[in-house]
Amino acid sequence: MKICIVSPLHGQAGCSTASIFISAALSLALDKRTCLTHTDFSSAYIKNCFAVPVVRDVTTSLTQVTKLIKTGSIKADDMLSYTVNIMPELYLYSSFHPNTENKLFMADYEFLIDHMTAFEHIVIDYDSSLTSEMLEKCLNLCDLIIVVVNQSNYHIEKGLELTERIKDILDGTEGKRILYLVNEYSSVISTYKAAAARLKVKPRELITLSYSPYIIKCSNSNSIEDCFVSAFDNDIRVASIKQDMVRAARIISEIGKG
């Protein structure tokens, strides 16, 4: 399954954290080989979360990898060698590209995602501009779109607006599903059912990532994976995160079966 994670307010809702969370849920809770990638290769943020060195490695560049696949020089399973294993069953593919807006990059990106058959799930952190042509490209590539918001009225309003825009872009396209993920969720602000009602969805279809200072601590120390791995080691500091991961994995798994 190909999953696009997108937020209506770039850099404000924790879209990259949510993408890492979803990837961790699929790899740890379901034990499925998952690839986490993103759309803006000029940004080093997601690499920094895992302390992955930011280098201009031509051998793993998007242009080089797509060329190798097209010529038959590498097979599907060889793709693992061009990624970084960051958690059990979770791999990160990122590269360096100075211009992620040109049509050649978009064509190569679409080709690569379609040929990542070594992975059962591909999670795309959409960290490009919402006005970019890349948005339509990613939405059409993916089976599932997850819109990330927080619990503020403004965020929810913008999330609902983005969902309507996504539906317009995908008009006439069958088999696509849209879910919401409430990041930094707190029951002090609203109950789970109330949050679902505000987003006009059924509670059983709402994904949450509970507020946790430990996520921020791990992210600041460039080891965000420790938070999610610790959750599955039953670390009491992130007990709610494990529950969130299991629920998210179940929701996505059910969509995959449907």
C-alpha cells in the first residue's frame, strides 16, 4: 500500500513526525517491511530526525536509482541497499536534489515509487508546497491519503478544506481513501469521539498520536526512532503511543483488506 501523509499547514502540524509514526506503526505493530520517504529532497529534516548523515551521494540519487531500475541493473530486493534501515522492518529513502519542482524529478519520483516492490508499504511524507504540481502527482500515486491536523479549531477547519481540495483533485478516481490523523492529541482538549465528530468521521476511523514530551526529547537528540521502539518495549513513558500505533496499524490494515 502507498500512503501519502499531508498537512494543510506546512511545518505546523507535525506532518513529518506523523509520517514517522505511521511508518513505525506498520513496521513494528504489523511486522511489515515499510519504506519511509518524502518529496522534498532539498530538506534534511527527516534525515536529521534519525541522525542520518546528509551527504550528496550520487550512487543513491533519484536519477541514478531510476536509471539502474530502467536498465535492469538492479532488481526489486536490491532497492534495500539504497535505503537506510532505521528500525526493525523500516527503511528510509532520501536523497539530495536541488530542484524538486521540475517535471523530470516528478517523473523519476513516480517511477521509483511504482517500482519499490521490495516493500509492503510505502509512506510518503509530503513536505513540498501545497501549490506544487507534486501534490497531484502524489495523491494519484497513493492508495491512502492521511491528512494531519491538531486539535485547534483553525487546524481542523483547514484540514476539512484540504480534504475537499483532495477530493476535487481525485474526482472520478476510485479506490482512494482519506483519513485524518490528530497529532499531539490530548483528551484534556476534547474526547476521542468529539475530535472525530469535529472532523466529520467515525471514531473507529480516526488516527491519533498522543502528546508526548518524550517524542520531542528523542527528536531533539536526533533519535526519534527510540520513542517508537521503546513503546513496543512497554516503556511506561510512551504507553499511550503504543496504543496509538496499534490502533493506526489496525485501521490501515483493515483498509488494505477492503
